[in-house]
Amino acid sequence: MTPFLRVDGVHVRYDDRPALNGVSLDLHRGTVLGLLGHNGAGKTTLARAVTGLVPLSAGRITVGGVDVTRDRRAARRLTGVAPQDLAVFPPLTAVENIRSWAELSGLRGGRCRRAVDEAVEMMQLGELRDRRVGQLSGGEQRRVHCAMAIVARPPLLLLDEPTVGVDPVTRRAILGHVGALAAAGTAVLYSTHYLAEVEQLGAEVVILHRGAVLAAGGVAELVGRFSETAVELTFRSGDGVEAIRTPVADPVDELPAVLHRFGDRRQDLVGVAIHRPSLEDVFVRLTSGETRLTSGETGPASGEAPAAEEAGR
Amino acid sequence: MSALVAMVRHEWRVQRRELAPVAMLTIMPVVLITVLLPTYENALAQDARGVGAAEHAVPGFAVMFALFLAAHAGMTFFRDHAWHTWMRLRTLPVPASTLVTAKLVVPFLLVLFQLVAVFAVGAALFDLRVRGSLAGLVLVLTVFAACVLALSVLAVAVCRTVVHLAAVTNVGTLVLSGLGGALVPVVLLPGWLQPLAPLTPSYWAMRSLQTVVSDGAGLTGVLPPLGVLGAMTAGVAAVGAVLLRPDRPKEAW
């Protein structure tokens, strides 16, 4: 199946500094692709490149088969964006913000009204619809900001850290709606620092680091490839405690063997824990490994990164 | 609804919430005319040019306070950068030229409203008589409103912060008003300054207005000075358009 968004070997430079360095990824309709990376990794630059806001020094981006460089306007018609920075019009009411955006996106008449009502409903803005956005809390403004991105129901949605500053209930609601939009056929590029959100969304993941794809794949796949389950035994040691972590394939089956191995310290044993790796463990390991690599040392990601980069497609 | 119309509607929604400066800059010239009309009567009587005080004060203060609105128009650009909405607007399938044009439509109409309002109050309260063509007067006001917007675009193009914009537009307004003959007739300026007056658009705006208001010219008669004003407007707009980089970040301070 042809991906709805294809990013193919994209390089972007800001003056002499490379911001994206050969990034490739595919995003299909009906799926969510989580874009992870430290600050400055290139996530926002990638979103800007997809909307044609920064010129590519090499590579190609297509949205719905439209080359972004050749026909920016046609590509933008297919794209809804919630940028990282909160971008709302404070003097307008919540519903005026959303209506303005619907009209600017080309909706009109009854279709526009229905779309606005749906977006208000979806982002639970009913009670806030006639309040000026400048008077709303940061989290409420963020909901208006997201509603503007989805109001025209674009087939491609770029959400750049959409849950920054929102409360847990709103975050859960936003994640639910992102999942629902994907289920309805929207292709969602979801950039975030909250790795648990990506796991909740069941998204495919691309980890960006210093403008390049460091790893890509499903959450389970990445966790399996780049991290390991372990049994952690904690022993009394002098005035403190000592934790010893032992990698295992199946913690339940292998726990007796691990305990047996440390049988001579059984009287000092104070804790047993099973450590199941998360996406966060993978992220930290890969990105810190890359740091070590660039400083001339070996690291756990040294052999993985090239293969991972290929997996970006 | 075209993108331009949608954007103008959107700008109106935003700018109608910020009409206090426009109201102030419409009321202030009326206040100043009221206060300073006797002074103008004395000054112009001494000059014995036969031009009534209101025939100078009303166009003069209208021109000066319209120029003050250039800052208001320029703020619409800085505002969108401060709200981070400019780059978001740029993700829409709308060319930057359409966004810029649409942002200028509402300020243009506000400047025109301000000019017409000052002249209407001038006629009602200060016995201003327009001896020439009313259509000619409206044409001059329209071209001058466009000139104010062109100056505003140029100011936005060269200023990086709101503070710069305020300084440039305030000082620019006073210089253009003084030198162009909006504050006092050019003949009352120091002799060494008078040759510089025709270099300013405000001078040609005042010349055009006085040609209609005081000299009783019709549409044809006002065309020579108005043509110069139009040419200057086109020139300023062209330079502003070339220098304007709407995506270049603007800062509040």
C-alpha cells in the first residue's frame, strides 16, 4: 500500500547547520506514527518540512502523492497542523478560533458549522465555546489549538507535542480522539516527549537523534530489539543496599535459577523485582548510546543504529 | 468563499476587538482642531493667504492622525508573530501574498473611516466647506489611506521589534506631518526646509486635499498632485513588498 506521507532521504540545513540528515519514513492512513527525540533532534523541523515551511536541501516529501516542494498548496490542503507552540487568537472566543480556521481551510456554510460543532464536541469545549481564549487556562487553550488542527478533518494530521500543559483527564481525552481519528482513516504524525503516550496509542515509532533516524518500528519490536527484561535482586551491603540486575528471557521461569545463583547471599536479600523494559528505556539507551558513539567510545547502540536507520522505511 | 475573503473576515474578527486605538486616533484630531482652531485663525490671517483655518486644520490633523494609524496596521503583523499564529497561518493552502493583503484590508478600511469621520465632523462642527468635488475628496482620501498602509508595510519590513515599530512610526508621523505641511502650511516653515516638503507623501496629500477643499477642483483638477501621491504610494509599497519577509520572526521587545 502506498504511504500517505513519504519522507525520502530528506536533508534540511539552517545556514551551515544540518537540521535533518537523510530522514526517511513512511506513514499510512489509519495509523499513528510517534516521533520521538530530544529537544533539537529535528522533530519540529520535520513537521515544518512536511508543510513546506522549510526548503529541503535534498530528498523528497510527498503527501497523498503530492510532492510538497513542487505543489505546497495542494499538499497543505491535505494536512492539518497543531504546532508545538500554542498558536491561537487570544481575543477571539474558542468557537471563533475554530470557525476562523475552518473557513480558512476552505469549509463553508452548513459543512463548516457541522465541522466546528464536531471539533468543539471532540475537544470537550462546549462550556468554553463562547469564552475568549485569552481568558482560558493553558490546557484549555491547548484543546482549542488542537481543535483548530482537526476541524477540517484533514487526511494527514501533524501533532507536535499536543498534550503539553494539559491535565491528565484532558490528555487521556486527546489521546482517545487521536486514536479515533486514526481509526477513521487519518494518518497521524505524533511528536511527543511523553513516551507513554506513544505506547498508549499503539503507534509505530521513529526515534530522531541529531537530525537522523536512530531507530524505527513498533513499540514491542523496539523494546525487543534494544532492551531486555531483567530480574533485579537487592541485597544489604554494608550500610546500604546493592542492586544486581540479571537479564532473562522469561522472568517467571528463570527466577529460581537467578535466586539459586546468589544463594550464598540469601540472608542479605531484601528485594526482588522484575524489570520489564519500556519504550523509555529503549529511548534513553539509544540516545545516550549515540552520545557515547560520537564521543569515540563504544556503546550499546553502536551496532544497532545503522540497521535501525534502514528500518525507518 | 475565497481564501482572501475568509482571511479578511478572520482579521475583522480579531481587529474589531482592538478598535480603541482607532477610536482615540479619530477623536484626538477633533479635540486638537477644537483647541487649536483660534491659533490657526491667527496664523493664517497673518499669512493672509485667504485659506480658512478649518480648511487647513481639518485636512492637516486628518493626515497626521491617519499616519499614526500606520503603527496600528503594522501591529497586526507583530501580533501574529507574538501569538505564534503567523507560522500556523503559513501551513494553510494560502499564499503569503494573500495573507499579507488580507491583513491590510481591515486597517485600510479603518484609516479610510478615520479620515472620512474627521472630515465629516469638520464639516458639521467647524464649518469646513468642500468647494470642489466630493468624489475627488473621497478619491484623495482613498489614495492617502493606501499610502498610509504602504508606509506601514515599509515600517514592518525594516523593524524587528514592536519598540522599533513604535519609534519609527511615531517619529515618522511627526516628521512627515511637519515637513508635509499638515501641522502648519509649508509657507510658514523655515525657508531651508520648504524645498524638502515635496519629497514627502504627506505634502502631496495636503496639496491634493487643498486643491479639492480650498481651490474647488473637480476630479480632473486634483489628478496632478494626486498622481504624484499615487506614484509615491506605489513606490513605497513596492520597496516595502521587496523588503518585507513575512516569515522572518518578529519580536515583541
